[in-house]
Amino acid sequence: MTSMDPLPTTFENFTYSRPEIQTLTQEFDQLLSAFEQATDPEAQLQVLQRINALRKRFSSMYSLCYVRHTADTRDAFYEAENRYFDETLPAFEALNDRLYRALLASPFRTALEEHYGAHLFTLAELALQTFKPEILSDLQTENTLSSDYTRLKATATIEFDGQTYNLSSLTPLEQSDNRDTRRRAAAARWTFFAQNAARFDGIFDRMVHTRHTIAQKLGASNFVAIGYARMRRSDYTPEMVAAFRRQIREYIVPIASELYERQRRRLQLERLYYYDEDYLFPSGNPKPMGSPQDIVNSAARMYRELSAETDAFFQHMLQAHLLDLVNRDGKATGGYCTYIPAYEAPFIFSNFNGTSGDVDVLTHEAGHAFQVWSSRHLDLDEYYWPSSEAAEIHSMSMEFFAWPWMHLFFGEQAEKYRFMHLTSALRFLPYAAAVDEFQHIIYENPTLSPDERKSTWRQLEAVYLPHRDYNDNAFLQAGGFWQKQSHIYNSPFYYIDYALAQICAFQFWKRSREDRTNAWTDYVRLCRAGGSQSFLGLVQLAGLRSPFDDGCVPSVIGEIRRYLDSVDDAAF
């Protein structure tokens, strides 16, 4: 495909062609040499645009491969291509490393900053902290281990009451109105993890040691600083994150514990066990009405009525077949949004299973997709997406902007859904903080054994999730719960981002209830900025208060608590 070719109109027609790394490297070498030999800023800009086009082709093929591989992890062709990228991505990172060094050494840096903004150079400096040619084989190992973890979960087959389930399709049973069904379904899920504990432990143990080796080769004492640089965190530190976690412990954990106790009374249970946590109402959790297609149709109406921008965006997603939403065997678990820049195509991936999570994941990933759709004009790989904590503002805030249309999905249960959604968002914060602190401890102490890691997790659960009662589940009592969390394996330190973003999204929730028009205007401005600024710069651009500010967390939580307290449990 060349820049002159018309773009295919649907995802099925997007052409995949393996980007051979040898050819790519030769082209890159020639262009980088021209960049370094340029005698004026305009010449450098022209060459840089050609380099960006080369990088865009590679990242597009990688994203296309990733989507098709996760859509069916049993597909032999895309399994092989995914393995190719596991091996090749470090070499591509090496090319980017050379580009970043050339950018930072450019005699025309001022002119380049005027064109692209200064943040590109901040990102280049961060990237240089995360790569040296000496770690190429370690990065390949890390990628392979990540794929092994994803495949292990995706290929789970769980027998339950005479039928076979995967991890995604088992979820509705874990939210059954029948408590015994919930208990047995949860036990079945965790039996899978217990039976594969040695494999999960082995993968993670190799990951930790590989990442520690990478950090040492890069001159760091441990992986924490490297993890932060990988996450493109340019304007806050681990110490600031630790202070944020303290706010969660001080202000959120007590409220979350009250909400769990309120749930226990509502359900009239003597004790609230772990398998009860996601079942919030005696009348059952709200479930979306109709088929997956009905949900998509309701989303189309919602985005048509929300704004002209979201209408154009979602219609494009539908017409180009850029949604893969329904669970099936062999499909990777979870949900995500990616971007295929050569086709200007966001792509939403999820596993609908008939629970309210279907609406959650659609609105959440649509927030990501709308952002990258809005910032596609920036046409720079570094700027399509912001750093992840900023990106999660888009997704979590979109969930709240969708509130006025929840009747389309839940009918008379819309208010029940809103109560559950806000309750769950608040209760999530301590878990996110626990995951983050766990990772800091793990990478600061890379020689911990698998059993010591599980013991560490249990200690953190006692602090952040003091309500949790695992009853007689030995695997969870021993500290195995965290092994379900793919971020811990595949995206180290990518989890407190959700908590930081949630505090920002709560601000949009509050503002949208006060002045929806101005709140939406600020949200669109944030989306259009993409990754052109740092996290705190984007927070300021959107008119939001930094989650790190002392007192920010309680200032947001008060309004939420008033809303939740105003709801009569008897109505549910």
C-alpha cells in the first residue's frame, strides 16, 4: 500500500504484510543518514516525515497482526506472525532509539520543537532510558513470556455443570442470582488458576528476573525507574504515587468498606464472601437488554445524540467493521482499543457475556477510540496516544458522559446500573492501589520467591481490601488472586493509571451534572490533544485538578458519597 492508494473501507479488507526488519532497517538507515546530514530545519522536517511514514507502516502491521491474533489465538498464521513481532519489536525499538538520539542532537532542535512541540523531546529522553542494544534478547524473552501468559488464559477450558466455558463466558455464572451457583462458578475459575499455578508462577518469575536484568544493563538499581520511563511518566515520581496511594488508604478504603457492608445488609447475608462482591442487589444485577447487536444499535443512537463528533466517529467504526465485541472460544480475554494508523482506524475488542460489563467495556473502549480518532491529525506515533493515565481519563469519563442514555441499555434498571457503576468505580480504587504497591515491592525485591510474592499480596489485601473474605478457597487464601490481572504480567506499573484517571473522571462526572456543555467541550479538547503533552499538562488543559494535589481525592469523593447516600437501597 502506498500513500496514493485508496484506503480499504472495512477491516476485513485491511491488507496485512509482514514488515521485514532487514528491509525496514535499510530504509531507516538511509533516511536517518539524510536527517543527520540535513543543512537546514526544513530539510530535516521533510526527512522526519518520511521516517514517520516508515514507522507508521510497521506499527500498523503490528496492530493489525495483534488484533487478528487475539481474535483467534488458535490461528496458526497469526500465531506465527505474533511470534515474529515478539522477536522483532526490540529491533524496531533500536531504530527508534537511534532516531531519538538524532533528534536530541539536532542543531535545529528549536525549529523541530516549534513544529512538533517540546513534548516529543521529553518522550525521546525518556525512551533513551529504556533501551540499549545490549537488552535486545532480554526484550524478546519478555515479549515471549507476555504472549505465553495471554495464551494460557485464552485457551482455558473450564467444565461446569456439564458444559465447557472459557474465562470470559464463565463470568455471568459468577453473577448468578443463585448464591451456590456463584460460589461454584468462582471455585471453578480459581481451580483453573490453581491447577496452572506452577505455569503462572514460572512465567512471572522469569518476567521479574528478565526485567531486573534489563534494568541493571540500563544502569538502574531495579526495574522501577525503567518501568516509569516506559510508561512515559515525565512529571511525577514514585514518591508522588505513594502519596496518592496514602490518600486512597485514608479516604477511600473506609468508604469502600462501608459500601461492602451496605451490600451485605442489602443482600441479607451473614458474611459477604469474595464470590458475592460482584453481586450487588437482591433482585439481581442489571443486565443489558437484547442482543449484542441491540447494544450496538443503542450505542449508535447514544453517540448520535451526544454530539456531532461522536456520531461521525461511531458511524465510521460501524461502517468500517472496527468492533469485535462477542466472546468465543480461542479469543483472548479482556477488552482493549488499539489503533491502525495506516488506515486511520481505531479498533475495539471485547468479550460480551450478557452482563452489565458489556456496556461498561463498550463505553470505556469507545472513549479510547474517540480520543485517538480525534487526535489522528497529529500524525506522529508518539502523539496518537497520551501516556496511559491520561488515556484512561478519556475512557473512564466517557462511561460517565454516557449516563443519560443508560435507559437505552437497561430500561427501568437504568438507575440501578448507575448506582452500581459509581459504587464499583469507587470500590475499584483500593484494588488499583494494592496492585500498584505490589508491583513496587516485587521489582524492588526481585529475588522474592513465588510464595513470598503471594504472601506480600495477602498483606496488601489486608490494608486495601480489609473486607475481603475468601472463605475456604485455599488458592486465594494463599495469595493467588493477583495472577488473574494481566497488567501485572504484561504491562508493569500500568494500573495506578486507572486510579489517577478515575479521580479525573469523577471530576468530569461532577462537572457534567453541573454544566454538561462546558464539561463536554473540555473533554473534546483533551481528546484532540492526544499525547502532545504530559499527564499533568493534559489535566490542566482539561480544566481538571491534579490527583496528586493534597485534598483532591476528598474534594471529589464528597459529591459521590452524597449521591450514593441519597439512593434508597429498598428501591433495588
